[in-house]
Amino acid sequence: MTHLSLPRWQAAYAVTANDRAAAEQLAQNLAVEQTIEYPYELVEGTWYADEMTGRIEALEPFNETEWKVTISYPAEAVQGEILQLLNMVYGNSSLQMKTRLLDFTLSPELAAEYPGPRYGLTGLRDYWQVPAGPLVMAVLKPIGHSSREFAAMASAFARAGVAVIKDDHSLHNQKFSPFRERVTVCVDAVANANAQAGHHTAYLPNITSAGAELVERALCAQELGANGIMVAPALTGWGSVHELAKHPDFTLPIVCHPSWSGPMVRGPRPVISPFVYNGLFPRLAGADSVIVVGGGGRFGVRNDACLASRDGALCAWGNCQPLLPAIGGGMTLDAIAELSELYGDDIMYLVGGALFRESPDIKQNTRRFLAGVETIYAHAGNAR
């Protein structure tokens, strides 16, 4: 008798082992740990072992010290709950030193439970009216300014013509710049600048907060006229992002910030592949863009990790349309000249300090920077 009828879904891991026998044991332990978490010998020969337990589908050498194992899982054990899906793909096994998550794919039936981004790459270009070319995102900083001072910065950025302006991730609801007050004056400043300069600059406040407050701030931002929101999923949880994306009254684009995600994705052998954490997880949750760090910036992230994030954001994956990848962490024109060859047009450059450093005139600094980006891409286009 078959108890479970839906097609299974799969996840791929790297396990550290000296030989195939050791790798097989680790793979079997992983399959059990991620599902029944119960002595296998007590269920062997029953439907729990045959259908509910993870099933090893493939095992092959991955590099000199690791093996790649593919395990399938029952869709019924997840049933459309994103947190249970994340728990099953890499729950207790994330605590084990010899296991890393590389990839996962959903069955069509399970994928239907996760429609993905509302806008994604193409929809964001339409929504923010940037039909082609790279986007530049400016940042309101540093923490400590008043809301009026942030509004003046936003006006300068918008008059210069950046595609997007976002709050710094440290701006929340502090007394020197309360959330509602800051969003109100920044939305007005950007709208006035757009009307006068003929631009379409978008403004995104940071709504990262706990529990119901996150949804309240998101709906507040929408009510006040923001053009999207930013949230840090490693702080709030991917479930909160998913619930916001599904909220019947919320329609703005969602941009994910990488704060607090470092322990999961940094280093030459991250515990969760950037392909998954920065690409597949945001799409699963319903985000539209994801910010990563790297490309010669101050965080020292390798380009291969950034490219893995890009691939996860843009690859064909179930029902989820591609995200708009964004890269930051010390962007300069020199860095963009190098990165343009790697990322092409479908990228958003997050630029902070470089727009302040040259002179006190933010608008002129930004205009010169945008002209520099345009020149870089014109040369790259000619070279192609």
C-alpha cells in the first residue's frame, strides 16, 4: 500500500569523507536526520522507511575531500509551508560540520505552492521604468541624520537621476528619524525631484522589524507612496518575507538585504551555497531583488561567490521568475569596470560612500558617477 502519492523533490549536498563507504554512511545519516530523525532500524521494512525517509538518489565525487549527494524528500512532509521546506532542506544537518547545502529543486506540484516574485527582473524594470542597462541604487546614510536631512539627500540623488534610493539598513524607527516621518518626507522629496527633473527614481524604506511590525511598516510605506521596500531576511526570517509577499493588501516590490547572512554564505566552502541562499531562497519567499556583497569591495567576497548568487537569481527554476541581482559593499567606478564584464546589464549596483566622498555636493557627485557608469558600459558594448 502506498501512503504518499506526490512526486518527491530533491536537494544536493556536499559531505566531507575520505572514501565512498564513509560518504555513503554520511549520506544515509543525512537522509534520516532530515526526515524521520528516528532510529532507522526501528522503521526498516515499513512505509516510514520506504516513503517518508529521505532517499539517496545519487552519490558522486565532488572535489578532493567532498562527495556530492542528492537526496529526495516527500512533498507531503512539506505541504506548502516554507519554514518546513527550509527545515527539511537543511534543518538539523546545518549543525553538522561535514555537510553543506548546494542546491534544491521542487517537484511541479510542490513548486505550485510557491509562485515566486511578484515582479522579478522584468517586472522591476517596468515598475521602476528602467527598461535596459544596469541600475544604480543610492543609499541614505549615515545613521544619526534627521528625517529632513535624509529627505534632502534623497532629493539630490533623485535630481541626479539614480534609478533607486534605499534607506541604509541601520535606519529603523530611531528617535532622530522615526519611520513614518522619514518615509513621508523622503517620498515627497523624491516625487518633487522627479517631477522637476523628469526622472523616475524609486525610493525604498527599510522595514526590517519583528513580528507584526514588519507588515505594519510595509503597509505604511505603501500607503505613503514608497516604490518598494527593503528587508533583511537573515534578521526577520524567510517566513516573514514570504508572508509579506503573499499579503493580500501589499503590492510593492521586495528587495532583500544581506545583513546577518555572512556566517551562512562566506568563505570558499560556505555552509549554504550563495546560489541557494542569495538566489533560490529569495525567489522561494517571493522577493524581487537581492543584494549581495563582493566584487573587490571592503568585504573581500570572491567573484565566484557573487557569480553563484547571480546564477541562483537568474536561472530557470520552477515557477519562479528571475530576480534582479544587486551588488554592493564598496562599489567604485573601478570595481564596476571589472564587474560589468561579469554581470552584463542585468545588475543593480548599490553605491554608498562613493557618492559622498568626492565633495559635499551629492547631486554633482552622483551625476559624475552615473556618467562614469554610462561610459564603462558604452565601452563594454563597443568591445562586444
